[in-house]
Amino acid sequence: MRRSMALRDEHLADLHRRARELDVPKYRMLPRDDLIEAISERSGDGEAEPEVRDRVAEREPERAPEAEAATEPEAEAAPEPGSDRAPEPDREPEAETEAETETETETEEITGVLDRMPQGYGFIRLSGLNEEEGDVYVSASQIRRCELRPGDEVRGPARPPRRGERHRALVRVEAVNGQSPEDDRILFEDLTAAPPHRRLLSPDAPGDPLVRAVDLLGPLALGQRVLVLAQPRSGRTTLLRALGAAIAETGAHLCVLLADERPEEVPQWERALPQAEIFASTADQEPRDQIRAAELAMGHAKRLAEAGEDVVALIDSLSRLALGYRDPARVKRMFGAGRELAEEGTGSLTVIATVLDSDDRGTEVRQALETTENLLLRLDAGLAAKGIVPALVVADCRASGEDELRDAEEMEKVRRLREELSGMDPEEAARSLSDQIVATSSNAELLARL
């Protein structure tokens, strides 16, 4: 009895692990209370109640653990955030089996990203992470049973909406992030963070002067947290797009998160970076919807990193997200997610984020993120107005862990370059760096001339 009380405090994933070790049959299909009773029985801590054993025995063997006909109330009973449609009265759905669903109605195989609502149910977004009419409803019980998390890529058959329903519904979950829903999955937050040690760009490669300047002052590496302090009209959008284009060529999975963006900017980003996933919330959306979109995008990036992808997230900007949160400290968790993962089979999450360095709010965000970055870049509007590209304040740009990323010879030459530039005023240093980049075909050639 004492053991049963202790089990009630455990997370569902831990209960499933215990049940698997004890060979509890069809444990993923059991309600939580029945699962605890079955574990207690197998552990020798008393007999389970007869009806628990009966419920386990009566489970149909051909029914997959994740299988579930969509018998939860559809989205009408709990409208999506931002919807001005009043909730309709709850209705009792018809009981059905998965086989009946697929026999009576034509299903379509779909794949998308799970967006979970505060009420417990969710939707599979089929086009990026934006809400669309064709999105597929996922019941709360399916989410609980398969332990789905926001940002998971879910695959399975969907049935058409019935009378009175607005959305198609997921019949069952066949795959989560390319794996069986039966497979154990590790939480991003439980993985071990390692120092960045894999460079994103080669010093021998030619490239955009903006990208080469950043890599000289950096360098860029997988798993970094790169903070770009930018004044208005200092060229931050141009810098991010240049970095995105260079990163996309490396094979890393590129995500772009735009918060409170001007609507006309979104298609411009899509044209500039056709290889990237663009997740945008525009200025006409409510702050809560902008925050939910940002958190969903970061959840998706974490799920990809858990599954072994090297993901690079460009965020513009943390200042606007902090305004939506009404708390600058809350964006620290999003920025701090950047890391190289040490476990075999996992990947990395690189975060390159801007902060608008123009007012008290920007100062508060900068202070909240202070010392959490691996690489700090500062863009100056005065330098940009004079046509200097890149408009970087060289003396304020700094990186940590360079010794892990550069060999001894390169490190010595970079120190020599910084020493040379540190004796100049900001404009002179920026012009000198720009001139040296333009005069050479690669950073390796530039350093060889020193």
C-alpha cells in the first residue's frame, strides 16, 4: 500500500519504464490508476483489484498501443486561441474502433508538427507552424497516451471531419520524430551539454564579407549561443540573412523565428532563404499568439536536436518576445537552449538571436542574457550610415572557447589581428577589417598575410 502511494507521485514516463521492466502487458493502454495497481501487483506489493486484471486481459491484441479513434470532442468545444467563435455545446462522440474508422471513412496519411493547446488537446500543423484550415485535430488522450510534446513531428492517418466538426482528426499515431511511439525518447533538458567544438564554416571557404567578418571574430560553431546587439538601421536583417544563406549550405537544419514582424517582411525572408523553415508571427497578432508560436518553434527545434539533427535557429528579436512576455528574464530560457549535445545519436541546437540595443527594454534584455552567450556581436547604426560593411564594433565583439575551435597557428594570427584593430577608433577599425576582407578571397588568405 505504501508503495502504491509513492507511485502516485511518479511521472507517467517513469511508470511506463517500471511497467516495461516488470513485463506488465499492454501497459501503455492502462489508465494511470490501473497502471499503478498493475505495477504494485507485479512488484509483490499486494494484489491488484480483480477489475484491474480484467481490464488488462480484455485489451484486444491487434489494437496498437497508440491507436485511438478520435473520440474526444472536436475543436468546437474548445476553440483555438485567437478564435472569436463561441464554443458550441459538448456533444457525446460516437464510440468507434480504429478498424471501423478506417473501414467506414477514407483516411489520408499526414505528417506535421504538434501544436498543443492549454486545454490538453492539440493540432498537427501541416504547413510550417502556422494555423491553417486543413490542420488535423489530436485528442488529449492521444497526446497523453503517446506522451507527445509540443514541436513533435507526428505521422499517422487522418479521417475527414464528421457532421458538426471543423477539423480532420488523427486516427492513430504511427511515428513520432521518425520513430515508433513505443520507443523511449530522451528529454532535451535531460541531455548533457558539451562545449561547442564543431565549426560551422571553413576558414578556407570564400563567402559574403558579413559572414567572413563574423567568423573571423567568432568563429561560428554548432551549439553556440550568438547574441547580436543591434541598433535600429544597423544592418541586423542583412546580417541574419547572410548568415542564414551560409549556414544553409552546410547541411544544418535552419529555422528562422520572426517575432512581431512587419507582414511584408515575411515573404521577403521566404524568398531570401528558401531552404529554411520560416516561423513568423506578425505585428497584427496578439502577444500571447506570438509567444505561443515562438515556443512551438523552439520546441520543434529541440525535438530535431534530440533526434540527431544539427539545428540552427535565427531569432529576430528577443526584445520583441520580451515585450510579449512582459518579463525580459523569460527570454533567457529560449536563448539558453543553445548547446552541443554529448550523447551519441543526438545533435545540437545553435541559437543566433538579436536584441534591439536602442532603449531601456533592450538594456534590460541584454542584462538578463549577460554572460550566457558564447559569441557577442555589436552592430552600430553610425557605421552602417557611412556605408561600412560589416558595421561591427570590433572592440565589443568577443567569443569564448576559441581555443577549442582554432588551431594554435590560426589563434595566434587572430590575436595579432585583434591587437592591430584594437589600437584604432571604431570607424577606422571597421574600415580596416572591411578592406582586408574585400582584398582577400578567404579568411585563411587574410590571416596568412599578417
